[in-house]
Amino acid sequence: MKKQIFILGLLAASISTITSCKKDSFGDFYKNPGKVSESTPEKQFTGMIYDFRALIIPTYGNYFITLRPTINLYIQNLGSVNQANQLIPGSAAVEERWNKYYAGLAQYKEFVRLYDALSAEDKIQKRAMALAAKVLFYDQTQQMVDLVGDIPWTEAGKLMGNGGDYTISYPKYDKAEDIYTTMLDDLKAISTELKSTTVPQTFAATFKTQDLINNGDITLWTKYCNSLRLRMLTRVSGTSQFSARATTELAQIVEDPTNYPLILTNSENAQIDIFNISSDIKSEDIKGAFETDGWYSNIASKYMIDEMNKINDPRRQLLFETGSTANKAYIGLDQSASSADQNILVRGTTLSFLHRNTISRNKFLPGLLVTASEVNLLLAEYYNKHNNNTKAKSVFEIALKESVDLYTKISQKSDDATIAKATVPTTTQINDFVTAVNWDNASNKMQLIATQKWLHFNLFQAVENWSEQRRLDYPKFTIPTFSSDRQKTVPVRLTLPQTEATYNTKNYDEVKSKDTPDTKIFWDVN
């Protein structure tokens, strides 16, 4: 029975969906996908977003079960009390992310099945939605590959196509490099097609209703697609397999903004906003993820606070509160301290912690997919590599300002009344911050870019944060270990869930030799 449940959860192209919805009234329109037996492509499109929401919108499962003991520790997004074997990725952490991804994959595969069954005329009507669905699916797939490497992909989600016979539906693993190749090929084609795609008037209202990310705006989907390409091409640009392609295609995107528009301002961000906390689209139990008694999972890290203190970072006041006895000083938990000393500190009142109004009690935290700051920082890297210092500095400083603006907007949207809202940074504070970061005097501008990526991604895009930290090998972090620890170094990937070895044994055995915390993802060439 357990085996059947596992296969159904991993492979079944779910016929579940949700009813039509509007962003301003989620509570009225959202239904439990598991309780609906009929579907259409447009409903399945929203069903895919619904299932992927748990990896996009801040939720208890993702933040507490997956990120807290893994990524947020590895790259010091938060402070953590040292404990034995803390560098071994836990099974529960990996399975939480794995199961949520494959739930979304199943929804996408069912969307494709339903779309392919349409008449030629209906396919034309709904073509824009099909392109948008693939962009989001590839975004989530890229993150999954960046976490674990090879995954079941092309054969996953085919249970219905196999007549419900789970015994022949165990999926083989696709190589990470092959998945990236397919996605880059398709995204390039999608970018070209989107330029000439229009949404028919007869379908525009439906697409807008079902699209919880860009409200049916084809221009925003085009920018999302190109921005995702920019991210992925940059990530693989250091590899021998992709370097030539990345050089050519990055130049095409960056140097031709008319044909390849990008997300450059926060108004264009690809994200899921929260409108109704009574609906299923909400920052689910986020307070529990950070403020569960005895876990101290909201404590600031010394590394992050010290970096912000150096430059009077205005995001500091938006993201953190100061300890009640810290005399308004921002103080982070030192990861290099002994466990005994750390335990005393976390029980005290001097350490800084996540701002309750902005983050840990903010029920309106958005789900960020691609932001203007990320794109501008990628452009800064591109221009810096091509010795265009003027352009690199310009987009780098835009990225800083857009980041402050984004976190200000997130803070202002909160309705929590526990404490007063964070003080909105003034124009002078923001300009002084940009000056303090000091692009001109940086001896290693890539390290400067990497540090600001880390600060911007922060908790909200932890997977991207860790991926960029591994690719750029900066900032550098040292996590203490104990003499009895089985894992002595910070992992460079998450290991596959135990369920794969147990139930998908034959296919898992093909990748078993690479399934270690010390086996780098193919693009990690530093």
C-alpha cells in the first residue's frame, strides 16, 4: 500500500484541479484540488500554480522543515545553534521539497495531456497559457535540479498514460545537464514565440482569471521567460559544455532589449501576491515556522548582521528587530561560538531577530519567482565580465535600490499589529547606503555582486541564494562540526529522499554513486 501511495504521489498526472478564481477574492473561488474530478487546461493551469505555491509562497513546510536545517544554515540566512551532525541533509527536509515539486509536476503533465487533446482551434486560443505554464514549470524544475542534480523528469507523471499501472510507471532519472539543455532550448523558442503571440479576446478574461502570477499579461510572461533564461545561462556559463552557448545567447538577450525584454523594475516582478488570507493562497503558518517555542529559528546570523552594519543597510531595519537589552544595536548569533554559549545567547535578549511585522507575522508575504534586483545583478555581472564598468555600476546600483524598495513594500503590506511597522528608509538613507557599498572602490567586484545577491535573495529565495553562493563561491561560510560528525563539510547539494532508494530502486541505483552531499552539481565548477 505504501508503495502504491508513493507512486501515485510522485507519478500520477492528477486529474484534480481548482475552480475559476480571481486574485482579489481567492476565498470565494479556491477549492481543494483533491476534491474535484473534472478538469480543463485552464483549470489545470491554475492547479499547477496551486500545487507549486508551497515552494513559492512562504509556508511552514518549506521554511521550517526544509530550509531551516539546510540552506538557511549553510549560507547563514539565519543564526542556528550548533548541534551534532547538523551538516547531514535530513530526510524530512528533502522529502518535503521533493513531494511538493512532484505534485506540481503531476499537475503540469496533466495540463499538457488536456491541452494536447484540444482541437487545433482551441489550441490556438489557449496557446499563451501553454507557453506560460512551461515557463513556470521550468523555473521550478531548474530549482529542483540545482538542489539535487539528476531527477526523474521526462518519464515522471505518466501513470495515467500507462493505464494506471504503477508497476511500469517507475521513472528513470534524467541527467541534470540534459534537463538544462532541454529547458534552455524550449525557453529560447518560447521567448521567440511570445513576441508574436496574442491572447484572443474570447480567452483573455479566462486567462487573466486563471493566471495568479501575471494576470494574463503576455508582456510580463515574456519578461519572466527572458529573465529566467538570463539566470540559467549565467549559471551554466562557467561550464565547458555550455560556455559557448551562454556567451552567444547572453549577448543576444542583454544587447537587444527590444526583442528580449527583462524584468527591470519591481512592478514587473514575477511573483504571487497574497490578497485574501482566508484562501488557500496565503503565507501558511509562517509564524510557526519562525517562532515555535524552543527552536530559535528567527535569530539573525552574525555574518549577515555584520555585513549590514558595515554599510548601514536600510534593509536591516525592515528585516530585523533589535534585542530588548541590546541598546538598539543589531547583533547576530555567532556560528563559530560554542553550543553552550549559543544557547545562553538565544535565551537572552541581546540578539537581533526577524522583524515580526515584516516577516514572521506578516500573512501577506509574497511568493517571489524573479525580481528586478536579481535581474539587474545578473546584468551587473555580465557588464563587469565584459569590462563595461559604467553600465555595470549603473545596473548594480539600480539593483540595490530596487531591493530596498521591494522589502519596503513587503513591510508596508503587513497588517500585523504586534509591533509598529518598520521605519520606511528615507531617500537619504538609501543613497548613503549605495555610496557605502562603494562600487568604484571594490577591488573584487564579483565578490561585491555576490554579497549583494546573498543579501537580496535572503530568506525569500533561499534556493536561488544557495545556488548562486555555490556558483560564485562567495560569500564564504564556515560551519563548526563535532568530532563525531559523519559530515565534516558544508554540503554542495541535497541528497535524494529515501523513498527513491526504497521504491524506485532500479532507477535510483543508476545515480546512487552521485547521491552524496559532496558531489557538486554540474555547473558548480569553482
